[in-house]
Amino acid sequence: TEKKRKNKRDAAILDPIIIAEKDVNELKLKLEELDIEKLKDIVSDYRLDPSRLVMKWKDKNRIIEHIIKASLSRAEKGDVFRT
């Protein structure tokens, strides 16, 4: 019998951090094309929600804003060391 994988989501279909580094507006446009489940896949795959609260949200725009904020924060983490 096939064991049901507990809360294992699909892989993200895009890398929000790489896109955010290049162009945050492009990231926003790409995210707006996706449904809530695909957005939650991204949040899960890139561990953008340590508190696991985003997974309960039903508001697509709220999830998009969270992904953008978290991705920018992650993208900028190494800036201190770059010249």
C-alpha cells in the first residue's frame, strides 16, 4: 500500500529569491499568474514561513506580499559581503 505523504507539497514552479534579486516587479507579475496552491508550494519549498501561518491564509494577495517580502529579505542577506 502507498503511504500518504503527510503535508508534502509539490515542488515550487519558480525560484522567488533569484527573480527578486533581478526584478521584484517581474516576481510580482509571475506570482499573480499562479493560484493559491502553487503560491503555497513556493512558500513551503523555499521555507519562507517558519511559523507555518501562511499555509492557513486564504487571501492570494497577502500570500504574494509575504513571498515578495521574504524573498527580498533572503536575496539581500549576502549584500553586506559584496563590494
